[in-house]
Amino acid sequence: MENNNRRRANDLWIKILITISIFCQLIVTVWSICIPEELEVYTYLSQYGVSKKLTSIFFEIITSYFDSMPIITFVFFYIIVCNNIRNTIKLIGESRSEKGTIMFERFIASFSAIKTVVDEIDKEVGFLVFVIIAFSSSFMCVSFYIVIDSEIWKTQTFSIFGILFNSFGLLIAMTVSASMVEEDSLEVLRSSTAVLNEKNRNLSITQYLSYIDAQNGITLTVWRIVPIRRSFIFGMIGVLFTYTTMIYSLSPISSKS
């Protein structure tokens, strides 16, 4: 019952996040359609009798949902995968015998199995995680720069701010979900270690090595370069703000103002 309630709570916040993200993207699209940016392609197509308004609407819809939606879709896919991994880890930690003690062999086998599966998942999607973080970070740096000096693109400031808010929220949600996988795995190991040491003093070499390997926890990484932890999240945010402020202070636009 407790596990089902936890899953419902996790599913609820994911649904709320999806709703907010899609709603923000929809607002940005509608705003861009209402206040379109004058592009050369509109003038070029108007020579062939194509309406500028229809062209701008089509362009904004294509840009919003074929440029942003693949990234948003992958982020939500990654968050759901992390959420399922966390639920599985907690379910393994809750596996007890009738007397309340942990069955050592079953616990280590289950934990090692999920660790192997997560490692394979990390190998498959690690590069995409790296691309998403690099792209989102670069875009947010440019967006911060534009928001700081809104004179650059007056008509597009609201759209850029909306996309910035959406991108920043999704990036934080993705990295936090990944970092909580390791935190939950270490919490399960800590709560299980005391019982394992008391009830299973005579261990074989294979069991001991498996236990030592399991104590490292389950970690997701950015393309096998750096593990995703809380320190990585705070460091990433600090770098974004620091470099954006530094670039803006050194730019000729800020010196003129």
C-alpha cells in the first residue's frame, strides 16, 4: 500500500510537470504568432502569393513543436525512467522475510541486477543526456543575456523568457531525478547494512565482493564523464549565471549602456 501511494505521488508530480511544460510552450507559441518577427523568408514567399500571416503561423508552430518537443519528450522519458528505477530500488529495500530480516542472497542479487540494468541504460542514453544538457545550457546562457538586456530583441523578450523558464525547469527536473537515484540507492544500502552485518557474518568471497560493489550505489552519469549529483546541479547553475554575467559585462552593448 505504501509503495502504491508513493508511486501515485511520483506519477502526480510528473503529470503536473508535463502539464506546466506543455502549457508554457503553448503560451510561447501563441505569443510568437500574435507578435511575429519579420523574417526575410516571409517577404520572399509573399512574392509568390503566400500570406505572411499564414507563413508566420506555420513557421512558429513548426519551430516550437519540431524543434522543442523532441527535447521535451526525451527529458520526460528520462524523468520517468529515473522514477521507475527509484521505485524499483525502494521495492528491493522493502523486501523482507517474515521475521523482518533481509535475505542476503536475494537482496544482493536483486540490487546487483538493477545496478547492471541501470548501467546499460546509462550507456545508451548518456550521450543524449550530454547533448540535452549542453544544448540547454548554451541556450540558457544566450537567453539570460537577452533577458538582462531586453533592448536586443524587444518583441521576442517574452517568448525568450518563457522558453528560458521552461528549459531551466526541465533541466533541473531531469538532473534532480537522476541524482535522486543514487541518493535512494545509498539510503537503501545504509538501512540494510546493519541488518546484513548482524544476520550474515559468514559470507563467501563472491557474496562479499558483490556486497562491496553494491555499496558504491547506483549512479547515472553525463555520458560517463561526471556522475549526476546535487553538487553537479549546483555547479551547473553557478557556471551558467557566472559566465552569462561575465560575458555580458565584457560585451560592447553593456559598456555602451
